[in-house]
Amino acid sequence: MSKLSPAEIDVALKEVSGWTLADDGLSIQKTFKFKDFNQAFGFMTRIALKADKMDHHPEWFNVYNKVEIALTTHDVGGVSQKDIKLAAFADDVA
Amino acid sequence: MSKLSPAEIDVALKEVSGWTLADDGLSIQKTFKFKDFNQAFGFMTRIALKADKMDHHPEWFNVYNKVEIALTTHDVGGVSQKDIKLAAFADDVA
């Protein structure tokens, strides 16, 4: 697993929907909105199971129907294909 | 459900463990740490089921084994007994 370059991140972000690179260039982020808390936490639960299986965990904030997710790969000090993979999974679940 | 006064919050916070009033006085907060993500999300799941049953939802942030929770009651514009109840539940679960 290696750190993606800015150009590689640009390309990779085209594979997912609505994810943007953080200002510091170290993570990708997206805010998801649902009907209510039940749907939002159901979404989080599916991500959590996937994340634990991948041993690659999100940084996330939830209030009621909103889930803000940031994905970064600490081992490489930036964004890797693992983040793109988990982002694509989150899009599929939502 | 009514808004607790600062004095009432002081008393109520003695019923729970390690919760503090936010600087703006509108919410109570605590950071929980666990062994790993699996334990942290297991904790969150138990809170989520309780919160949805109470129709009283946390604002929370999670990264790996850490869960930061803020509890406030929007309907009263501050802290109510609902927040104290959910805080006590979180302590029990942790």
C-alpha cells in the first residue's frame, strides 16, 4: 500500500461520488445525509463491519441524520487505495 | 422536559462519571477510550439503540478506539435530564 500522488488522487476520486480532498491533502472526505438517525446509524454499521474486516478505519462524526467521514492512511501519511476502496463501499451502501 | 440551570447541571453531573459541561454551557461531553475499534463501535451500537428508543441522539466523533460524545437537548436549548440519563447509560455500557 503506497501513498497516492495528488495526480493519482485526482484520478481515483473520479471512481467515487462526491468525495473531496481535504485542504491539507492528507485525507478524503464526504458528508452523507439520511432520512433519520436510524438510517444514518444503519449506514455506519455497515461501514464499521467492512472497516474492521479491512483493518482500515474511518474518522467520522454523526449527528442525527448526518454522517461526516474522513479517510486517511496513517501508515503512508496520506491517501492510499484503501481509502478509495472504503469510499466506494460507502457510496454503494448509501 | 425542561432546561437544567447551571446549578442543577452541577448536581446532575455528580450522578455520572467524567462528564463535563461544554464551554458554551449548552451540552455535556466526555471522551471514551477502548482497546480497539471493535470495542468502540460495539459501545456506539449499544448507545445508538438506546438513543433511538429515547428519540434522543448524541453528537459524536469516532476515530479507531476513541469516541467523543456531546449531549444536548435542542428542544430546550441546553442540557436536560434526558442528557443525564443517556450519559449514565453510556457510563454503564463502557
